[in-house]
Amino acid sequence: MAFPPLKNDLLLRAAKGEKTERAPVWVMRQAGRYLPEFRKVREQHEFFEICRTPALATEITLQPIRRYSGLIDAAIIFCDILVVPQAMGMEVLMNPGPSFPDPLTTPDDIRKLRADVDVDKELGYVFEAITQTRKELAGEVPLIGFCGAPWTLFAYMIEGGGSKTLQKAKTWLYRHPEESKALLMRIADVCIDFLVGQVRAGAQLLQIFDSWAGELSPDDFATFSLPSLVHISSSVRARLSQLDSLVPLTLFAKGANQSLSILSIQSGYDVLGLDWCIDPVVARRIVHQNAEKAVALQGNMDPNILYGGPEAIEAYVKRMCGAFGKEGGWIANLGHGITPGVDPDDLKWFFECVHKYSTS
Amino acid sequence: MAFPPLKNDLLLRAAKGEKTERAPVWVMRQAGRYLPEFRKVREQHEFFEICRTPALATEITLQPIRRYSGLIDAAIIFCDILVVPQAMGMEVLMNPGPSFPDPLTTPDDIRKLRADVDVDKELGYVFEAITQTRKELAGEVPLIGFCGAPWTLFAYMIEGGGSKTLQKAKTWLYRHPEESKALLMRIADVCIDFLVGQVRAGAQLLQIFDSWAGELSPDDFATFSLPSLVHISSSVRARLSQLDSLVPLTLFAKGANQSLSILSIQSGYDVLGLDWCIDPVVARRIVHQNAEKAVALQGNMDPNILYGGPEAIEAYVKRMCGAFGKEGGWIANLGHGITPGVDPDDLKWFFECVHKYSTS
């Protein structure tokens, strides 16, 4: 597929660990509820209807790029991590949080899942949306594809929605460790096909969201989450290399800060996303100590600082830029998705401050 | 006040960092909803009615001591961290989670708080319950008093209940940093009086619960939470020394694992509680590196492992005991409060496994 040439490759260079003239910046969930133009589309369409309609997903993906043109360095395809459980045969509703009418209650329920998932058939709408968005972006910024990490998806599939303690999912880990590991790998296999398909469709960087990584002890993370994350990075890299279309891989294992060292050595990702609960100076030291080639970092301002007004935003961005330093290999971002109720102009100010304080 | 002599001082010796013949063990929220005898009392009485009725609070405090006699090494007074906001003049309901009908919405609302809090008047019922419980314990195990940390109480007082993101409380920190710091210190002053009063009434160890410490970045934790925690430890220690009744002080700053180093150097607590998201070996290394005298540690098994059945419980307890080692200065516990639905016999097995695997 031929796409227009890329005019802004800051994100891709920083993801490779290179020194950049300033830090590239985007924010997780940037096409979301804080934007009035998003809420307007949402009034007319259900959440998953938007995901499944390439024209709508494209429109929403582009909204922040239009609004913040010149200030924002990446688009991320509008989609949801729960399309993978859907592709595996589970029903997922969004009202407004995710909810599974028929979650997995015992390992026997695994039989209910689709044995072989044809991602082109089940998730072709994402690939179409990516291709269309990439075309409409016209090379302005790179397009990010993504999926959820197996542990996070496993937890949703068993809990049936969000949960404070992940009691049900953890009960599986502790009572049925072997069945859990097998299911985690089975989810990973679907993620691999899905991620490779996204690159074939036009994605220029891939991010894996392990949103619930931080709920596990470091031991349990290493036992239950890391193997499937490594399976994804190694398999996706191998398949993309064969296709001669390798792209940078980012892992955001939210809260797994105690595992940053092992992630930088073993996980096989080019970029590790950070939440705000680790000092960037500490994070830089850990990844420098451990890796042959230091991985790049992404993050990590507390999204709530966007409620603090221009003065607080500037002070915190300045501090964050100082802490990550000017050595490159850093993608500026929040430490978690942007939340509803943020004033879009405050986000604009965040971008402007990153430009100002991260310039070499 | 004369109380019966203490027969089991394992907890107090371990809290001082001493090597003990086995690790003392108790669990946070041990007098709670997982116990049928607690639920029976709760059917007849409202939550805060129990807190305010010394005979009921005593009864519930003693329930796990009776059930696990010989296996459990501490009682913790039945109460709630939100009695401090109540003492400051705020209404708090429990239905079933905590809810404030009239939370603080702007710094102007601070005027609504009681200017001087007479803890003997407002919280005398806790002191009575402590004295009565200490008598009835007859020296079997020590009695722990506690309160919430200022940051956690501040967050409740502003959010008006639990919250996923603490958006409102953080908006205060970022928009009104000076007013926030002043309020945090004002809450700390009430906590100090309350904690000293608990020791005068008979408490033999004090624990401060900073349940939401982990929601703050390390910088924000150092700026907003740590100063009031230090104010508490230094003031309580000074006042108890004058009374010649110093007791060990424990801080459980849940999730603030990136701040363990600074806590071990600066916080002034004898014991630091750990959640399950830090490897005990790593935690030991950090507190040994940093303190003149290594602080003791408490924790840290994931409470959800109690749903995993006897085999998982034994394997995880064995691993935890191995990781904390036999050097002493360790109080075995869960990494957070025990949750409803746990089989009391599984908790018994947890205690038995700690006895088995932590014996020197």
C-alpha cells in the first residue's frame, strides 16, 4: 500500500532511542470524551458502532490532530482494547463502562471462546479504519495502532467489567494457574495477528496497554503477564521483519514500576510507558543500568494536573522535561489516559509547554 | 492505668527491629466482614454505631482473637479512619462505602470545620473502647490503635467518598497548594491528639493508614503527604516520650513503593507497611541501604491469594517468609485489608503457614 510520505517523524525517532530536537508528544485517549467534537459524534452513535465504522473511527482519530495541528506528534486509531475479547466470541457492552453479559466464570467456559480467530474477518473494520486514517493524515503525523495486553484482557473477560480488586481474575491465577497461563497465551496469539494486521493496514507504531499490570505483585507479573508480553513482542517483531515492515513497539504496563528493570531487560519492547508514580530520573537510571541498548521511555505526567490550571501545568511540564532530560529517547505523554472534563485549551497549553521545555 | 501483663510481645519486639523466634502475624481489617460473627453484629447495628459503642467495638475487636487464639499476635481496635473528619465536624455515612453528604468543595469550606477539636469529647468513645478491650484482652496480645493519614483523610473530605482518580482532591493540590498544605497540617494536628489519646487509653502500637499514598507521584507524595506524616511521627513520639509511654509507630503508605527509600530515611516511623506490589527482598535492601537503623517491615501478601485455596496460600506464604528472611524486624501481614468472602478457615491456614515457615 502506498501512503503519502511522513512529514513529522519525531515519534518514530524518539521511539528508537534517538536524540530529537524536541520531545514528541501525544496523549493517551486523546480522541475521547474531553473533546466537544467527540461528544457530539457520540451523541449520535454507540461506542462500538464508532469503532466498527471506519469513517467514524477515522473522523474521531483525526479530531485532535486537526485541533492541535503543529503541536501534536501522533494519531492513535480510535478503537478499544476489548475488541479482542469480542473477536474471541464474547459479547461486550459499553454503558458507559465496559460490561460483559456472560463473563468466563470457570476454566470450562474457555470452550465457549472461538477456537480459531480470523482477525481479518472479525477485526477487519479496524484495519480499514487504519488505512483510511493513514491516507487522510496525509503524512502529517504517524499513526499508532494498539491492543490490550493478555493479562488485562483476561481480567476483563473474567471480571466482566472493571473491578477494584480483580478478585475473580486473581482467583483464577491462584486456583487455576496452568489454565490461566494457557488462556493468556491464547489471547496473546490473537493480539499478535491483530497487531501485525494493523501494521499491514498502515499503523506506524504499536502500543500494548497492560492497564492492570500494577495490580499484580512483581512475582505474579513475571509469572502471569510477562510471558505473554514477550510472546507478543518477539512474534510481532519476527513477522513484521519477514514482511520488511518493522515498526517500534511500545509497552505501557501501568503501575508495574517495580518491574521496570525486568521489563527493560526481558520484554523486548522499544519503548516503555510510565505512569506518574515513578520519578523519571529513577526510570532513566533503571533502563540505562539494565539494557544493552537503553529502551526509550514514554510518559508520565499525572493526568489530573490538567485540572490544575495553566500555572500548575507549566510547572509540572517543566519539571517533567527537566527530569527526562535532553538525551532523547523520550516521548512526552500523560501517565494515563486523559480524563473527561479537561478543558481542551488546557491540553493545548500542555502541548505548548512540552514544546517549550523539551527543546534541545 | 494498670493493665494485665503482656504474655505475647512478638509484635512489639519485631516492630523494634528485633529478631524474633517467629514472625508475629495479624491482618488488616481482621475484625471485618469476612467473619460471620461480625456480620451477625452488623445485622443489628449501624457501622458507626458500633464504633461509638465501646462494648460493641470491644466485642468485634476480640472476635478474631478468640477465633484464632494462639495463632494471631495482635488485636486492632475496631474503628474507622473517617472518625477524624467526623471529629472535625463533617458528617460521614456508611452505605456501605463511606459517603459525605457535604464534602469540602472549595478552600472556603474549610471554615465549616471545627476550629478546635477536643478529641476527648469527640473521640472519647474510641479511648473507652481501647481501655475496655485492653482489659478484656488480659495480656493475650498487644492492642493496636490507628488513624488515617492526613492526605488520605483530605482526599475523602474533598471527594466525599471513594474515587477512582481522586480528581477533586488533586485539583485542590494543584490549584490551591498552600491551602491544601495548611489543611493537611490541621488534620495532622487532630491525628496527633487522637493517637496520643489512644496510647493513654491503652494502645500498645500505633498505625497510620495512608491508603491513597500510591495515587500521588513521588514528588507530590514528598510535597503533600510526607510533611504531615513526619509531623505526626515526631509530635506523637515527643508527647509520648514526655508521658514515658512511647510505643512503636507504623506507617502503611499503600502503593508508595517508589517512596520507600525516602520513607525509611525521613518519615520517623519504626515500621513501614508494604503492599504486595514490591518484592520483599527489594524492600529489605532499600531500608537497609538507607537508614542508620533499618526500619522494620510489615506485609505483604496479596489479599486475593486467600481466595486461592490452601495450596496457593501455603506456596505464597512460604515464598513471602523466604523473601523476608529470618533476620527479624518483620511483621507478617497481608498487603492490604482482608476482603469479604474469604473463608475464615483459609485465614486460619494463612496464620498456620506463617507460623510454620517463619520460625527461626
